[in-house]
Amino acid sequence: MGNPIIDFIKFAQDHLKALENKTSILSNQSVNQLLFGYPFFAVGWQNEKLNGLEIAYSLGKGALFSSYVEINRNQKIGIIVLCNSGAANGRSVVRNFGRMLREFYVVD
């Protein structure tokens, strides 16, 4: 049985590798279409330009969990936050904590 956080890390790493045209299970063209194919919303991802950075993010939820995954194209950073609550407060926590991590790790 896989480890969900390890799987999420590999998932984000492959997206970041593809964006840099490095060896990945995904092509650069596919990842660009998935994350940034349309303004504000692509295939299951929302995206925005924030202070000159291109950010794609996805907020996930289930009955017993919430997740936030963000790909920062410019800084080559992936942020993953998981929480054992599927309630609205769990979704709020992962989204807000993910944004706090972005602010902490973004290099000027």
C-alpha cells in the first residue's frame, strides 16, 4: 500500500520537472495545458498570477480529509498540505496554511 504524502510529493515533482522540460512521466505541453491552459481555471486546477508569479492550485476534499496542492511555476516550488478533516474548517485550514507556506518560501 502506498503512502499518500509520498505519492503527492512524486505527483508534484513530476509536474515541476515537466514544466522545466526535464525527464518526467508527463510532457511539458501536457502539464502546461493541465495547470495553465485557460486563465483562472484549467483541468481541475485553478491558476492565477500573484505578484508576478504563476501559481496553479487544487483544493481537494473527501469525507475524512482535505488537501491543498500548489505548483509555483516561477519559483519551482510545490506545496502540499493534508488534513484529517473533510469538514469546511479542514478545507479552510489547508488552504490558508498553504498560502502561508507560499509567503514563507517565495524568494524575492
